[in-house]
Amino acid sequence: MCNTSAMIFPYLSAIIIKTIYMKTAGIVIIIIGLLLTIVTAFTFFTKEKIVDIGNIQINANKRHHLKWSPLVGIAVMGVGGVVLLVASKK
């Protein structure tokens, strides 16, 4: 005897798990997009060697600015919305 529900169940559970992962990924992408929209700049420092004479070393901290447009965050939120939309249609 062939039990068709046992053959279909693993396929359905794989679809449900994939949908849950896609919805979670969509929500995470939307949150990242929201953060990119709110925080539009990031500053970090690197050490740069100025002088190296024998045992004497002089280092300086160099400041770097990383800036982006809030439109980048809006675009990322749009991608997250598309992922959620595709996940909900399955």
C-alpha cells in the first residue's frame, strides 16, 4: 500500500520551512533598511604609522567617514518588502 499523505508531507513541510525563512529574511532586510535610512553616516578610525626609526614609532589615528543617501535605506526596505510579498504568496 502506498500512503500518499506520507509522500506529500515532507514536500509540504519543506515549503512551510522555506516560507518561514523567507519571511524572517524579509523582516530582517526591512529592519536593516530602516537603520540605513535613519543612520546615514558612520565614522571609524585606523592607526597610521607616521615615523618608524628603530625603537621609536609615532602613530596617528586617521578618521574615515562613510556616508550614504537615505534613498539606499528606502531601496533596501523595498527589497525586503518584495521578499515578504513573494514569501506570502507561496
